[in-house]
Amino acid sequence: MPGNPPAHILSLPISTESHEQVLAGMADVIARREPGHYISITNTESMYHGLRIAQHGKHIREADFSLCDGVGVIAAGWFWGHRIERFNGPVLQLKASDAGRAPGWRHFFYGGKEGVAEEMARRLKAQFPGLLVCGTYCPPFRDLTPAEDETVVRQINDSGADIVWVGLGLVKQERWIQEHLHRVKAPWMVGVGAAFDYHAGAIPWAPPVLRALGLEWVFRLILQPKLRAKRYWWSLVYVLQAAATGLFTLRFLRRGQAAPAPGQAAGSVAPRTASNALPGAVPSAVPEDLPAGRRG
């Protein structure tokens, strides 16, 4: 499937495909029943960590799609001469739930607090009649034992899932995906974090008008000031770093000149093999200031 060259900001890619192209790419891989693909939902906090945690940076760089999650990425992209369209995790999940009804895509939900995945499944099935949810799993607030992890992997594989949605929180969910990339046989894995809480009604989602204006972050900060303040500081640091570099190097003048990084595919969904996978068994540092989340 042909794709568009990604936009690069401080060496990290953001996909420039439209929503329709992303869904078409997902459909193509699912139709081939080809495992090992994943999507990175990439906001400026994720990009901040991507420059500082090697495995997280590789997760973003080697994703089939690295989707813009947040107005901060759009702003940073502007300073690098890019015009970027937002496609965040909660919206992707809704659109994939809708698009997958006719072809019968099977969805598995891994993560969330006790009961959240089940409630999300109930609500999404009510919103999208015919949606196939083939399983849910809520991991405990600790690392799984090898035996427990093997049982979960077997549960996911036996379910015949086409998409595994992972809601463990930023950095932790990306690490889980890398550690399970070639053990879970689903064609797609996607870390969507707070989408579980939004779609389950556990945490209010910003009103549509705020989301349309790019002010969802303000709504989150009001609801969760202690949780969000430090994380938004990391985002601000990344945006300022990207802006300063883009201005100093005059990248902001190079409109429409996005090009793939050396050795990186220009957005196509190519077959994955174990040889080009990330080293999932290598542990990565999790920033101490991130809130405790469920572990897999």
C-alpha cells in the first residue's frame, strides 16, 4: 500500500496519511492476516521521552503509523515546515470500531482499571451495533509472572483478535507492545491510554468544541491538575526545543518538503519479521514522575 512521506521533527516521524489512508492500511494488513504491525499514538510528551528513552524512540520510529496526538505536535511541526493533521487514540478507536463492522474486525481490549475494559466494550457495542469484541483483560498493578504473561498471550491469540487495544498509560503500553510484538499474533496493536477511560465513561472526555479547537489539554489540566502539570511540562520542553531548532535551522521555511529519514519506509505498510522487530526483552526506563499504571 503506497503511503505518504512522514514529517520528521527532531528525528521523530509523524505520519502524514489521512484518516482514510490509515484505516485502509489497517484493513489491508488485517485482510492478509499478517501479525506484528503497530501504531504509535504520538503526542509531545511521547516525543520528549522518545529523545531520552532509546526503546521508546525506536517504538515511534519503527511504527507503521505514528499518528499526531495533540495540538503540541501540530505546533512543533509548523516550526519544521510541516502541516500535520491530528488523529488521536480515542478517535482512531472509534473510527476503527465503525470501519471494522462490515468486514468483521475482532477487537481485544488489554488494560484499564478493574471493569473499565468491559464497560468500554459494552458502550462501544451499543454505539456500533455489530462490533466484535473478542476479549478483555485487566492486568494487576504489578508485573505479571512469566506464567501469567504466557496465559494472557495465549488468551489473546486464541481469541483471533485483529486489533489489540492497549491501555496501560504512556511509555508502559509502548513497552508492553514491544515486548509482545512477535508473541501476540494479532495484525495490529495500538496503545491508546486514556481512551479506555473516555469510552467507558470513567473520566469525562473534553467537549467536542474544545477538542475541535485543540484545547483538550486545558480540560484535562482542570480535571487532573496534579497528574497533568508535570506531563505538560515535558510536552512544553519538547515543543520549545523543536521550535528553537526549527527556527535556527530555517526549517519552518521548507513547507511541503517532508521526506523519509534514511533507511525508513515512506509510510507504506510493509511486512514485518522478527529480524526487524524491536528488542522487546530489553527493559526501558520509565520516568519516575509517571503515575502508576497496570502492568503486563
